[in-house]
Amino acid sequence: MEKTSLDVTIREGKGKGFARSLRRSGRIPAILYSKGGSTPVSLDPAKVRKLLLLGHAESTLIDVKIEGVKEKADRIAVLRDYQTGPLTGELLHVDFFEISMDEKIRVAVPVKLTGETPAGVKEGGILQLVLREIEIECLPALIPDNLLLDASRLNIGESLHISDIRAAEGIKLVTDPAQVVLMIASPVSEKKLEELLAAPSAAEAVKEPELIKKPAKEGEKAEEKEGKA
């Protein structure tokens, strides 16, 4: 179980103008949610970025130390959501959720492959990781860093499912047991690849619709016959 600490400060201001000013100073706005309430705070985004780069931010327990409060200055939380700039990727806002070590929570945990290279890959197959994270439910202290999955015996065309994962005692896998986690796909032959590249595009494959004439009424049919006579 990963655990880290994070220093935050109570935030008095709000609004877009205040948020922009806060970011210029090197900090970002955040909210610490709890049952029945929320606490607006600000923090240095560097540590949050580090968590995101590690790839398991949502399953990491965070010891939040709040400056500026007299009661419950230390709280345990998990990262629930974050916002980044659409162009720069800059971290703009973070949401945390306070948890109790005595209550079960649901978090997404990354999948980690173990063992040797799968037999099917050695034969030329392609390993496709369908699910990179799996949702689990357990007490915070039991959250694993990852869920191990051994695919070394898989041949081409075979797959592993959620039901193939052996989770430790006290951990419940919430994701559908029938969901495929990874598979060994057949390699695409050069001939098949050439056929796919040579195949007409969807636009080219659409035929021009035929012109359908509107049925003539009885009077129109008679006029048409007289005109031909």
C-alpha cells in the first residue's frame, strides 16, 4: 500500500480570478471532501503531479496536513479527481476525499504482469492489455500497490479474465468477473495487411442511391398516355 503526506493550507478566496492569482503564485486550489462537508484548501501541485506520474494516484493513501485549523489538522484522504489545462496539461484543480481507516472504500488498482513472456507472444502473437486498472473494495490498510497477473502460459487466441485474479484476503474485486483483462491476439499476416490497406474506404464503398420515381396518380397516368399518343 502506497502512502504519502501532503501539506495544504486553508483557502479563503474563491472564483476564477482568485484561482488564477493562486496559480501564478505557484499553488493551486483544491477541495477536501468529507461526509457532510468540504474544506477549500490550496497546495503545491508538484507532489500531486508526482503521484499522477506514478500511475496509481487513486489507490494511494494521503496523509493530509492542514495548516490553519485547530481541530483535525491531520486527515487521511484519497485523490478523487483533478483538472488539467486542455493545451498545457498544467494541473489546475484537485479533489480529495477524506476516509476512515475503519470503513471499506472502492478504488482502482493497476494491473501488473508477472512471469515470463507469454508463450503466444513468443510464437508471434500480440499481447493486448484490455484493462490497466481494476476496481476493488477493501479497508484502506489493505489496498495493494497493484494486482498481479501471470500470463506466461497463454497461447495465441487465449485470454485472462477478472475471475483469474487471485486477490488477497479481505479484498473484493468489484469489476465484472467475466471482463477480459488481457489477451494474446493473432498476428496480422502481410497478405491480410495488404488486403486491409487495399480495401475501399467507407466513403468509396457507399453506392450512389438510385432515383426512385414517385408513383403517378390516375389522372397523371392518363395525361401521360395521351401525350405519347
